[in-house]
Amino acid sequence: MTLGIIPNISKTNILQIVMEIIGQLRLYSYNYIICDSLLKVVEKNNRLHENELLPLKELIKKSDMVISIGGDGTMLTTAYEVRKTSTPIIGVNFGKLGFLAEFDIDSFKDLLKEIKNKNYIVDERMALVGGNSLENGKELYAINDIVVEKAPYPKMIDLTIKVDEDYVATFSADGIIIATPTGSTGYSLSTGGPIVNPGADVITISPIAPHSLTMRPLVVSSKQKIMVMVQSHYGKIQVSCDGQRSYIYDSPTSIEVKKSKQSVKLVHSNKTNYFETLRNKLYWGLDVRKGNG
């Protein structure tokens, strides 16, 4: 089995972490390839060999799995890069929360044993695609969420939501978050959206600071198409994908969002489950008055 290593080179001590991971891969006799972006932080006398380094697209094609080293943001970037393939992703957390990137260095060592013994889980996660009918060449793609927002302008925008061809509502707000179950614990959660188990085949729609007491988050089937018609007094609106890729559109405009045909595959250990991650990472369900839940 060949594992591709995709590091976030902006992280402090990333080279040291990569070398530790390489040591573990060698210990368990895995073949590996390293993304050539690492060359930017590698000294000429480093132990890495040139034949182990490949451009990202070539690395993905030749890897049975890829190892994303960084944090949740790095995982989202990696998922975007592998979006047209079925390559599973292993997330090694070297960031803050590590909700998606569930493994640290120690648990990653255990995972390598589990992979050898074929005792692991490949979890398929929904992704979203979208676009604007006036700009056919610009496809929106997200693992967490697609956010339609007012951009840097101070005033709220006017939004009309349709699900399939059915009218839902018209309201003023700072924007709206259309999220996958994976993204339900991200930006959507901070606006009062529900936590959705990744096994649920649904999409959530959460208004951002709506100027109404009655606008609440909505859950719809992933088989349905969501249309957002938006107008800004400043003539521009912004659409963000996973908080990483932003696009500016002229207002008024319409944004269509639906489930992607290609899922994202995440590698998990058999030793943990989603609800355990919720408790450990987000302290979900724990009674802080008792200090231990």
C-alpha cells in the first residue's frame, strides 16, 4: 500500500512531524510519497530523497490513501484536492480542534497497525456543489458548507430561499449557511444550527443573524436542490466554500446548491465513534457543573 503525505507547510515544526510519520511508515513497511510542497522548508542536506517527492496531483493519483498533516482546515483543503477521486484521507491533527483530523502522532501509529490488519473504517461524507447560472465555469464545492453572505459591506442582504421549486421564505440577514452533516459542527453550529450525524443524508440551511425572530434553521433532504436568490444594496455579494475559497458575484443573483455525486472518504479508527468525538472535542452533552459529565 502506498500512502501520500500532504503537509501544511505553514505549521511550525512541520518538517519534524513529517519525519516522525515517515519513520512510522518505514517501520511498518509502507510505501510513501511526499508532496513536493515540502521542498520549501527542506534544507539541501535533509534525508529526504528527490524520488520520494511528487507534485500534488501526481501524488494523489499514485496513492492508495493520503495523509493530511495539519488541522481541520488542512483536511478541508486536502478533501478539495482529492474531490474528483475516491482516495481516502487520513487526518493527522497538528492544529487546534482536530474534529475532522482525528489522529495525533501516537494514535496515528496505532492506525497504521489497524490498516495492516484491515481493521479500520472508511467513512463516506457528503459534499456540496453549486454554481451561478450566469457563470457556468465557476463551480462551488464544499465539504463543510457553502455560505452566501454580505461580504465586507455593512448592511444586510435580502434572501429568498426555494427548495426544489417550492418557495420557502424571503428575509433579510447577514447571510445563509448551507451545510453538510460534516459541516454541522462548524460555522452552522455557531449560528444555532443543529448537530447532524454524518450518517444522515440531509442538508441544513441556517440563517446568519436574520432580522426576524421567526427564521430558524431548516433541515432538508440531500436529494433536494436549494436555490438562494440574493440581492445587496451594494451591488455585490460573496459566496464562501468551507471558509477557504471565496467568490464575488454581482447582485442580484441566484446560487444553486445540491449534493455532489462524489463523496469524500475519511479513514477512522474502530476504537472511537462520532459521539465520543463530540464529547471529547466539543464537550457535547457534558455537564460543566460536575466537571466530568
